Amino acid sequence: METVRVHVNRDNYIAFSCPHCSKPYRISVANFKNNKHEVITRCSCEKRFEIELNFRRFYRKSVQIEGEVMNLSTSQNVWFSMTVLNLSMSGLRFRLKDPATIKLDDLLQVKFTLDDQRADLIDKEVIVRDIRKNNYGCEFNNLAYEEKELGFYLFTS
């Protein structure tokens, strides 16, 4: 079954086209916000497909960028190797290469170079919001609205 991935706007509406006949749709998905993020639907062309709803505030880009992380919540000043897995204007998810002690709400320093032609260095403090095995979901301590390099990277490459 075909899957259409869509970003939900501030007003809880999505716009998409049928993957079979390209008929455009714009519908409210407010009823799905807190419980269902995948919906199976049928177009007027009688074909069924799945819609995957993304309720995130910001676009999240999948990446594979090598970098370093240091836990500022401990007295150790040790940098650990990491791989950034995804990136948005509000945060990132990374995977550690070696074991380290990182807990929810720890304050970390992350450094990595964007993998585009400009190769800008991102050096930010983040707060750990989610831990899944060796993957850490983090929110920028100071939201990156002012980070023109990050915005340029996310929306042009």
C-alpha cells in the first residue's frame, strides 16, 4: 500500500495528492492529533493509501553527520563521538559511538559540521528530552531561530 507523508500545519490541516491519480486534497486532521498518526483512506479514484501525519512544529531532516558531545551536567570534561541522525530548528537526535552516562534533562554541548558545501560549524547546548537505547533526542537550549546557517541547511539541501 502506498504511503503519503504529510506535515500538519498550525491549523491542523494537511494538503496532499492521491499517489495514484494526483487528485489534490486539503483536510482537517485535528481529531487525530493526540491519538492516531497513520490513517488509511480511499480516494475518489477508488484506490486506498495510507497517510502518515507529522505533527512536529518544525521540519525534521534525516542526516548522518559525525560530531562530538560533552555532558555539561557532570564534572567530566570528556568529548564523546556521535552521529547526528536527524536535525530540525528546535533540536536533534544523535547516536553515541561509545557508552557514556547521559540522563534525561542533562545539559550537553554538541559540535558538528554541516555536510553541505558551506560546511558551517554548529556548536550548541542541548537538553536531553528522550532516550532510546543509544539514541538521544535533544532540544536546543536556546532555540535556533537565530541560526541562519542551520535554517539555510535545512531548507536548501
